[in-house]
Amino acid sequence: MRAIRIVSVSLGSSRRNKEVETELLGVPLKMKRIGVDGKFYRAVEIIQQLAPDVDAIGLGGIDLYLYAGGNRYVIRDALKLKAAAGSTRVADGSALKNTLEKEQIEYLVDSHPEVPIKGRKTLIVSSVDRMGMSLALSQVAGEVVFGDLIFAVGLPIPIRHYATVVNLAKVILPIMTKLPFQVLYPTGKKQEKTKPKHRRWLQWAEVVAGDFHFIRRNLPEDMSGKVVITNTTTQEDRELLSDRQLSWLVTTTPVIDGRSFGANVLEAAIWALIKHFGDAPTEENFRVYLNKLAIKPSVFQLREGTLESTS
């Protein structure tokens, strides 16, 4: 049986490149991540070169779509990458973030009560790219801070309510999605640099959720008793979190050969599986195949001990 080929082209660091072989639904799958160190033109070139020979392309380090309040906003720079792929399916992970991640938080609360999430002080570093997770956490957490203005915009303004995120998104996202993506998100070697400008919010929180690059750049020296919910982590990342005394790490995508791949890779794989089995590429079938995979979060206890609840 021919293996399905998935390539994730990421604006992130090439140091995090990885190539693995696995199997989904009985189908062999080859997945490869190629980081371009923030060089947008290089990402375009690689996508144009590889798209004819792969089953799907994942976009890493950049979102194509952001969702809020039932509205979808398109990031202009990401459209250039999508166009470079021609007729090859492109996935940015947003479909998974709005379905799978919400359900995984609910599953985590019900099936892993040992992981201290319910009623805890929770920081979501960026919610507009993870509205499913943000909604689910806002329903089970204690005090919540949505860090979109803090981490993505650089304004020291915490957002305290999910509805406020949605309302602000309607005003801000039509403007921000037209900006160069490097303005909004660390790309290339910037992802490897520690920039603890907003560290105090991670010190305040008992649960820290969302994009790992925002978390890593602001990581406190002591994460004792805390929970981090994220994805796209490597063995090196887990060692770093363990060194900082983190108690619990939850990744929303499966760990394959020592790392959790980005949502864009898994989403691309699902679309490729749909094509492989000859089904129509519809949202309904995407949900059917997602259910077939029965993906559960990966839970790691890195250190013993939890914080006493302050809620």
C-alpha cells in the first residue's frame, strides 16, 4: 500500500525539523516538518516544489483562518502560502482547534481528575487561534485571563471574559489579519529566544494553555504545581519544562517518535485519508474521520505535587 505523504512547511525554526513514519486507520503515513527560519519566500518556494508530490500540505507557524463568534477571518500572508500549493490540499490546523481541542478539555476534566484544571486560575496565552479550547476552559476554570492583547499585541491588558474576546475580535481581527505575520507571532529563530516580558502572568496562573512558543518565550524559572496544555512539543521542550519543575504537561496532538506534531499536520493527514478512501472532502466527512481516529490528549506527569487551589 502506498504511504500517504504529508509535509508541514513552517515559518518556525529549522532546529525543530522532524520526519516520522506511522500508521492511521491501517494506512502508512509519512510526515515531515520543514522549518524555514522565518524566511517567507523560502516557504513559498518549498510549497511550490513539494505540492505536486505530496497528498497534503500543512502550514506551520502561521494560521490561515482565525475564528470568533461564528465569523472566520483570513490572514492575508497565509493566503500566499495556500496559493503556492495549487490544487494540493492545505491545512493550518484551525479545523482541529475548533473541534478536537474543545472536546479534549472536556475529556480531560472527566477522565483525568488527577490533573488539576477545574476551578483553577487559568491563562490562555492566545485565544483567537484556539477558540474551542478557550471556550471549554472558560467553562471549567476558576479565574481566567485571555492573553491575546498581552502576548500578540503587546498591550498589558488582560481580558477576563470569553464574550469580550469575541467582541474585540470582531473589531481587531479584520485589521490585524492584513499585517505581516511576523508582527503578530514569533517566527524562525525568534521562537528559540526567551523574552520574559510577560512572565508574571505565567507565574500567576495555575493552568497555562495555548501556543507553546508564546509560553516558552515567557517561561518562569519555577513552574512547580502548574499545568501546561499545548501541542507541538519536542523531547527537548519536555526536558525544559521538567527542569522548571512543571507538574503536568498535556498535549492535544498525539506524541509520535518523541514529539507531538502540530495541529496542521494532523489536520492535513485527515484530509489525505479522506481522499485515500475515496470520500468527498466535506466538513461532515472530516468529522467522521476525526471520530474514527478517536484522538485523546497525551498526559505527562513531569513532577509530583500540585498547587493548592486558590479559587
